[in-house]
Amino acid sequence: MANKIYICVLVTFIAASSGCTGDKKDVSPNKQGKSPIAANVGTGLKSVPQPESLHTMADITKEGAAEERKIKPNELPEVISIRLSPRLVYPGTIVKAEAEGRDPDGDLVSLHYEWKKNEETVFEGSMDELKTDGFKKGDFITVFVTPSDGKMKGKTRKSIPLIIANRPPEIKSTPSTEIVNGKYTYKVEASDPDGDVLTFSLEESPAGMAIDPAAGIIKWDIPAVSPDSKTPPSYNVKVLVSDGDAKAFQGFSLTLKR
């Protein structure tokens, strides 16, 4: 009768499902003269990771972390300040945008300017200056600045608006010195660069002198000079011209002679 035995526990490190099942195993030598149990045990030992393999895995982990640091996402540049100058602007004034950009990654920042007049774009590009020829009083100017680091664009910032200011009128005439038939007459000539309607008035004048508020003509009946007067009388005159917002003045003196 052939010798049969039961195999239990001996090979459990090879396959966790192996156990004492009651199956009968043939432990007779194989053709090479080796026990099948010994062959299975050898196979199991070969699958255990060696220390060298563990070191290699650690190195890979370190390299992976380093690579992760290298591919850190690019941060967006930003505009940290912006102002327009000068603050007082007339038509024809050159307006300059003083803007400063910053990049968290240290990249070079370029700025893109979009200039607007009354919310309509009049220029767009890299120029930080705007000529206001053809603008008129009351127009307001703003600039939108967008930063770029060459890879991505940052958030656009808007400046505080500048308003084109009203220009005062100009008095161009010289006071008259002529007296005709005892009357003094002087037509004040003035103009307004913004085309505003002008009004004329006298801020200082002798008694009886008057000025036409629309035409700017001064009229005055010269008073008689007393023969007892040792000093010729002198009168101060101050003319005011207004466009409703700004004013111009002209002052002069009239001295009467006998």
C-alpha cells in the first residue's frame, strides 16, 4: 500500500489560502529528485523584496517630490498702483499714467494700457501717455491697465478718472485813454478758449461808470474837475469777465487833467 500523508501549515507563507484542508498530497520525489515542498518554499523566498529595492523606492519618492516643486503653478502678475498726472488737465494737455506692476514669481511684468474718453476707447497699446488734442471741458479720462508676465495676464485695474477742466476767458484789449465830448468809452475785448458765452461786469469803478454785460462796452460821463483841486483826481477801474465757471480780470486807473 502506497505511503500517503496530509500537508498542513508548512506552506502557509506561500499562499494565504493554503491550510489544512484534508486534501491528500503526494510527497514522493519528483523526476529531479527534489521534494515538491522544497520547490514551493524556494519560490516563495524569491518574491520577498530585497533591501536594495527598498532604497530605490525611497530615491524615487524624493525625486518625485523635487519634480513636483519644479512644476509649481505660475502665479498671476498684478498692478499694485496707478495714478494719472497732472491732476489739472486742459484740452491739449498730455496725460501720463504712472503704473507699477509686480509678479510673485519674480517674472518681468509688462503693462497694457487702454485709454478711454467718456467710456469709449481712444487708444490701446503699450503707450503710457495720452494726447488730449480735440478734447473739451467736461470730458473725463480713464485708463485700464493689464499686467502680463509673458505667460499669463493678471487682473485689470482702472484709474481714478480725470476731468478736462474749464479754461478761463482771456481779456485781449488795452484800456482806452480817449475822452470825446466829455465822455469816456472803452470796449473790452475778450474770448473764451472753450467757446463759452461771456458776461462783463465792473468790480471797481467810479460813480456813474457802467458796462454792457453782453457787449463789454464801458461808458462814463467825465465829472468836472474843480479849479481849486491841487492834485488831478484819479479813479481805479477793475473789469471782470466770466464764462460761468472761471473769471478774468483787468485793472487800470484813469487820471483826469484840467
